[in-house]
Amino acid sequence: MGVTAIVGANWGDEGKGKMTDVFAGEAEYVVRFQGGSNAGHTIINDYGKFALHLLPSGVFHPNVTNVIGPGVALNMEDLFRELDELRTRGVPEPILRVSDRAQLVLPYHKQLDEWEEERLGDRKFGSTKAGIAPFYADKYVKLGIQAGDLHDEDRLCKRVIAALETKNILAVHLYGKPPFSAEAITLELLSQAERLKPLLCDTTTLMHEALKRGERIVAEGQLGALRDPDHGIYPYSTSSSTLAGFASVGAGLPPGSIDRVVAVIKAYSSAVGEGPFTTEITGSAADELRIRGGDAGEFGATTGRPRRMGWFDAVATAYGCKLQGATEAVLTNLDVLGYLDDIPICTAYDIEDDVTDRFPVSSRLEKAKPVFKTLPGWKTAISHIRRFEDLPPSAQRYVLELERRIGVPIRYISVGPERDQLIQR
């Protein structure tokens, strides 16, 4: 057995949580390989509705080992809060393993993130203020703190002091705030460490041994291809790679082990945060789509912010599927569009009278205007349907048109938030 990577083809918010939950039912391991608690995966099951931020989406399956890989930005406080919520709501204690190489999101990361967004004002990037950019900055200038450092109090204290040398200069002289206390932060970390230590292990060896045994692994990504810092809409990106190719790095898996890449796409477009969004709609049309979207409307699982809404963007989605190396796609929220007489699809961009179906670099993307093709709607509920052949002809045509445009077979169609509201082709 190889590895199935489940990733987003767009801006995030595609519905990856539900699909990871579905695929986890047939796996032995689910591993998160990047990002932190700055985005959420919404899952609805017999226990209720949950928004997971750090926990892998296999935690509702008692036989699945859930792994937080070395590429994850680990906020201990957020992790414990999620575990406590599961327990409070009657979910059996999940099997959880955390990489001792995963690095910690610290209080000063979140504070610096918030101060910088405030300083930028109208130039802000739409950060969730979860500390992710300062965290990854520290990681790559070698000021990060690994979870394994929690076993050595002296080393931990020295690492915190080193990290604060420049941060306190920023706090005082750039932001006009009081300096951070190395002693207070170290004591807080040592207190939290007592709960984390039993979960720590060498998850890379764990993954390799699972592969040798032929066990099934699902690698779960956060956000989507257009938020990748190298290939996405820079600088309106996240700070870690959102691509399936990074799963081997962030999860500690051999590169050749990933033999299935499932790109999750949505039947329309939505995004949280700043930056160009070519098919965006506003006003009452956006409000209606936002309210109808998903189980509780289109609002960010982490921030609660209203998502920006738009029609399906075949240019961006085809690009995202290509970046992900998608072997197949999942189309979510098809049921949401059942109220529309006609449904626009963006098939190309008009950039200063140059019409193209290739996704451009950010400087040109900001000038892009959508070129739409309109398909007839189906004007009926489809959430009860479980076979593609039973969908209304207009809904079938819509799916086939999207499939042709993105160049990837759509193997699954989600027609509602529940696990069983799924059509397999």
C-alpha cells in the first residue's frame, strides 16, 4: 500500500476535512504534514459538527493512528483545547502521535503576527493572527524550538533567550510594546510539556515502518495550492508549502511512496483573506451563495470571517490540480448550487485584452478579468442522490464540464456535509 495525499486545489476551504474523514475510514494512519492552527477542517459525524485545526481528521476513527508530522507548526495550547473538546463531546480518546521534530508556535509568534497586521493597516495580508508567518520565519533562520527540546530544560531556556534577542528589539522599538519575558515563556512551556511528552516520538520512523508493513496512510494537507508560497498568489500566501510534493518532507515519508493525490475542489469559489480573486461576486448574490454554502454557511472555520464568494474558476483550478499532481479530484458542495437558473464558469482570463487560460503571476493576476461561460442550473435538491446517473441532466453536464476544464477525473461528488452524502464515479 502507498500513501494517499488529500490536498486543496484552490484557496483552501474546499472541504478537505470531510474527505479526509471519509478516506480515514479505510486507513491505518492519518498524518498532518504542514501548517498549523491557522486554518480549520470542518467535519460532521454522529458526534456532531467539529472544526479541527491541528488534529488530523482521522481522530473520529478509533483504530486510526493520527500523526502530527515534523512539518507542522505546533501550538500546544490549541492542540490541548481540541483534545479537550473531543473528550467533552463524547468522542473516544484518539490515538495520537506527535513528531519530536515538530517545532512550537510560541506566545511571541502570535503576538508579533497581530502587531504586524495592525502596523500594516490597509496593506495587511489577511493573516489569521495565529503566529504562522513569524513561526516559519524563526524556523528558517534557525531560531525555532523543537518539541524534543522540551525534554531538556537547560537547552529550552537557552533557545528561548536566543529567540527573544531580536524580538524584544522589535517589540519595544518597532511596535512600542513591553519586552517578552524569557523566564515566563520557559515556565509556561515546561508546564505544557508534561501533557505533550507522552505523545512525542520519532514519527518518521513510525511512517516508514507502517509502509514496510503495507499499511495505508493518508497525508492531510492544509489550505490549497493557490496559498503555496512558491507557486501561489504571492504575497497573499501561507508560509509553508501546501502541495502534495511537500507531504514527503512534512510527514517524513519517502517521496516515491505517494501514489495517489486527491485534489479537493468546490463547485464554486470561496476564499478567506486578502489578494486578487478573479471571479469574486459581491452584494446580494454573494450573500445568498455564502448563506447557502455548506452546513452553516461560508464562514472561516478558524476565524469565523465571512468568506469571499465567486463562481467556479477553471483557470485557477486547473492550475491548482497541475501543481498538486492530482491523480483524481473530489467536487464538493454541488448541492449548494441547486437554487440557480444559470451558473457561470470562468473559462479564461482577459488581461489587458490578452485572453488566456493559463494562470498568471501575481502582478498580472491583479489585472485579470473573468471570461465566463454559462450553463443551465438544475433547480432541484440533490442531497439525497448517491449515483451520478441519478443526478439531473444539467447537474451531470456541469460536473462533466468542470472535469473537462481541469483535466483531472472527478471521482467523488459531495452533495452534502454528512459522510454518506457522497457520489462515487
